[in-house]
Amino acid sequence: MLRPATSADLDDLAAFLRSADLTVAALAEPTVHLWLERDEAGAVRATTGFELGPTGEHVLVRSLAVRPDLRGAGDGLRLARFALDRAADAGARQAWLFSRRSGGFWQKLGFSGTTTDDLAAALPDAHQVRLFRSTGQLDREVAWHRLLQVDAGRAPTPHGLAV
């Protein structure tokens, strides 16, 4: 069952994301909204999330990972759609992400390639953008973008990390 991550989940969440070779910067920040699933034994089996930009129009999709032994069953698509829907619920109109290895996956969800400069211009204060700039990694990244469909009949709902 997918549920919002809490402060009690942060250590397990960070270890899981590191094992998936994903960024763990700023997991506890209020702009970062994360969800996770645990298996029957309590181990993290999957995560998803986004970072909301300061205007609320843009989000950086991040922290999408499924445990290797569970991949191939559609969980990744389900988790990505969940995060995109929650971002739209929060009022975001555009989704961005970094991915050097999973472009085909993101294209299935309507993302198209863009420049890291465009992503950084839309979300200059996003933690990953700032981290990648400071380490020189930004120029080595691959950026993706898509518009979000917002249902005008739905009111934005608060979701995310309950610290």
C-alpha cells in the first residue's frame, strides 16, 4: 500500500534510494513530497515523489524506484502516474525530471527530452538543480518535460512528507 513518507521512514528511504543510485538530497524538505510502499517484512519495496517549485506551477519528479526483484510488473508506471496525479492535484502544470537511463520509460508517460538549461530555468531552486550545479553534474544530466493535465473540478489536496 502506497502511503506518504514520514520522518520515521527517512533512513530506510534514503538507503533504498541510494541502492537505486538516486539522489537523496533534501528528502525532509517541505517542498519534497514522497510516498513509499513496504513489503510484509517492512522493507521498502517502492518509492515515488516530486519537489514542488516555489510558484507551484512546476514540479521535479524524483525518487521513483522499484526494488529490482519486483520490476517488470507495471509498478513503475503506476507509481509515476500517482506522483504526476498528486502534482496536478497540488496545482502544478508542468513536470520535469532528470534521467540518464530511463528515457524510454518516461516517454511512455508523455515526457519528451528537453535541455537541462530549460529545467534549471523552470526550477532554479530545486534541491537537485542546486546540487547538480554545485557539483558540475548538471551538464552531464538528461532532462525530460511534460505538461500536466489538471482537472478543474478537483480542489488541490495536500500530500507529502509528514515530518
